[in-house]
Amino acid sequence: MRKLAANYVVSEIGDFLKNGIVMAEEDGTVAGYIDTKGDLAEIEQLIFHNGILIAGFTFERKSIEIPLPETHHPIRSFVFQSSAGMNQFSIQNLIDLAKQVQEQFTELKIPEILNEISEVLLSNGGFVKENTSGIFLLIGTDLVGLHFTPKSRLKKIL
């Protein structure tokens, strides 16, 4: 069992856990999360990473898209249009789209962006979220303001 920590960990339900811990099998399958409430203590064999840890997943289209009402929030329309025609959305696709969203909506922070994208894909896009093995680290982000930077990129660590 591996114990990985980072400045932030994205839980299976999309919560951002400050100084969170992911417990993972050797193949990268998540066994659990620990919310330290921001107070990370030394734990034997805990490996800390500077960035945002995200467990592997994909979004798979399982049904037809449900159009958004015209009065809906502009970010949702942007995400809906960007995902049109796609049948699968990998974690890399999610980060790429999130960076585009931040360029359009600069006031939004990474947690808000990722949650909005997930919400649109699951509610209007006809996608389901399927967990996969692998742990990824989002590096090069502004961890204080929680914004993407030109150096933000995704790196597979397990």
C-alpha cells in the first residue's frame, strides 16, 4: 500500500482536500482518502508531492446529450459545446478543457472549474464517470490562488 500526499488531493467525489492523503495499491488503484483538514502529520512511508493529486478516471458517453437551457451559466454552455461529439473524456482531456475554461473565465479557481465540467458531463453530456487505475499529479499550478499557469501539466506518478 502506498501513501501519497500533496498540497491538494481531489477525492472521488471531487472535493479538494488540503494536505490530503491518497492510499493506493501498487497498480495505482485508490484504496481510500484521508482528509487531514489541512494538518498533515508525519506518517511512516508517506510520500509528499508538490501539486494536486488526482486519481485516474475517464468519462464515457452512455446516453444522448441533454441540451442546456439557453439561460444557463456561460461556463456550462462552453463546456457543453467543447465536449459535443466526444465519446470519451480522459483525465488529460479534462485538464486541457479546464485550462481553456480558465482562459475564458479567469475568476474561477481549479476546484470550481473541475466540478463544473464534471457536472455538465454527468448531467447534460450523457457521460458516466468510471474510475481507472493510476494516480496523477497536476504540477505547475498556482497553489495559493488555485489557478492554472502556462506551466501547468499532468504527470502520471503511479
